[in-house]
Amino acid sequence: MNGADGFLKTVGELIKRQRSLTMDQQDFAKRLGCGVNTVYRMENGHSVNSLTLFTALELLGLLEHFTPVLDDQYARVANAPKRKRRKISEDFSNDF
């Protein structure tokens, strides 16, 4: 599985393994401020609210591992050449 689905599945499995070392889904859901169903969906690779996902990673001490990768990627994009914009033509006919 590639792309976003594969990424969510891998992150979900990582969250599940880390979470299960210290608490059950119900305790984790309370700490996250969501329902057990949301935790279940997240751990099984389904999409959830991004704030919930990032908070889960943070609570488990995993977010710090993603930050350097994101910072590197952002630096590459920020330094990339900017796309040239087309000038909007102001020459519209008034024949209506």
C-alpha cells in the first residue's frame, strides 16, 4: 500500500504499539479528548482529524521524530523557485 493510505496505516500501527505499552484505548481516548471509536479508526489506518492525530503522536512522544523530516521538507520547498504568475488581461470587450 502506497501513498496516504499506506502512511496512515503505518502511523496507526506505530500509535497502537506505543499506546498499548502503557494504556488501553479508553484511557488514551480520554487523554486525547475523543471517543474510543476515533482511537480505533486511527490505529487501523483510517483518516481522523489532523489535530487528533498530531496530539496522539505528541502524547506518545512520537511527534518529535516527525518534526525534523517536516522541517527538512519545508526548507526544500521554501527555497524552490517560485511559479510565475500570468498577468490578468484587463482587455475585456464591453459588447454585452
